[in-house]
Amino acid sequence: MKRILLVFLLLVISRETFSQSDYIPKSSYNKGKFYFYWGWNLTAYSNSDITFKGEDYNFTLNHVVAKDKQSPISFDYINPTRMTIPQYNFRIGYFFHENWNISIGNDHMKYVVFQGQEAEIKGYIRNSETLYDGEYNGEEITIEDGFLAFEHTDGLNYENIEIRHFRTLLQKKEFRLNLTEGIGAGMLLPKTNSTLLGNERNDEFHIAGFGVNAVLALQADYRGGFFIQTEFKGGYLNMPDILTTKFSSDKANQDFFFFQYNIVLGYQFGFKKKKVQLEE
């Protein structure tokens, strides 16, 4: 699918560059308008080194593998009371220039460490009253119940601001095919589901770190209003302050790269200016 979309994009750009006969110049109707969209994402993550620190332990798990967590296809995706449960993307933006807009949004991803995987461990665990007490210097350990379950599944929430460049590739009467690309940055507000060495989890939203990203999107719109958009988005997330257990001294930190494939539906709109009648 990714290769097909890439080939399609290259063909569109080539057509727009080398054959202008069918191109209809677009009118100036972006500047001053707002837009919003809602959609869903598939996400992949790079391997990550995760460090856990507490009063009686300090250890790092190297090259930990994680995946996203897709919800089964159901009415939850369109049910207003449950539509925030699946992995979703929400964004609202403003065109301050015909070809530039600024926006804020939430990328609601989910991050799940594979259970049963072997990981290299370095550090120590003491006084846990479990079989995992000891000194470690690169041994393999199995990530399993009793030792560790680690998920950002109530939201690996990437709250971000982006600036995007927008241009029309093709225009056929009331339909446009548009290309947009941009960069962004923001903060991570996860609600981490973690059970570590038998301790109860911490179940609070918490500002855990920051992220940066880039995005490339292809959009089809009707009359500059309703649109459907496919996005390729990737970036770097760094979380030095993750809550893990009910004890405030227990923290984790990690950083990794992410890649999203998004499908979103949206609408662009503006506000008509009222004419002022001047008194004579």
C-alpha cells in the first residue's frame, strides 16, 4: 500500500510539473480559513532502551520491542461516547497564508511492550521479595507477568503544534488534489499502564516528555470544504519522566522513533465578514 501511494504521488507531481494543459489555476480561498479533522492511525515504533528507577532498583532493559494496539472494527469508531478509545488523530488549524497553516492536535497512539520477549538487562534489583532480586550485567531476562508489563494504552498522547505548507497539485472543476507537508513539536501526556515487580500501577495522566515530527499528506477536497486525507507522519519521542507505580519515587525513561499511517476526514470553513454601513 505504501509503495502504491508513493508511485501515485510521484505520477501526480510529474503530471503537474511537465503537463500544465489540464491545470486550472486555483482561486485564493484558503487564507483566513479554519479546518479540522478526525481520523485513525496505524503506528510502528523503533526498539527502545527503557530505564526503571526506584528506591531499591535501577536497571535498564535494552532493545525492547513494542507495537501499537488496534481496536476491533466496531461502532466505537463513530460512537461519540466511545470514539476516543481507538487510536485516533484530531487536529484544528488556521490558514494565515494562502499556502501556509498552523495547527494544534492530538495524536492518540498506543504503545505495548511485547510480553514473553527476551531483553538484555543491566543494573540491580533489591528487596523486591521476588525472584528477580540481583545484580545484572547484560544477562537475558524474560519480560513477563510478575516482572514487568508496560503499556501506554490509555494514550501515548502526543499533543503537538505544527506548521504546514499547502499547495494544489490538480484542480478539476470543484475537486482538488492537494499536497501538504510540515513539521511539528509537542509534549507527551501518557496514561501509562505499568505493573513492575508486583507493585500497583500509577493511573494518572502525566507530562512525561517531548516530541518532534514531520508529516507528508495527500488530500482530496470538494469545493475547498469537505476533504479526505492520507498522511505519512514520523518523528522522535523522548520521555524522561514516566510514572510507573503508586510510589512517587518510581520512574522510567525511554526514547524512540515512531511512524504513523493516518486516514482522516475533515472540513475547511471560514467566517464571512459583515459589511458595515457607513452613515452619511
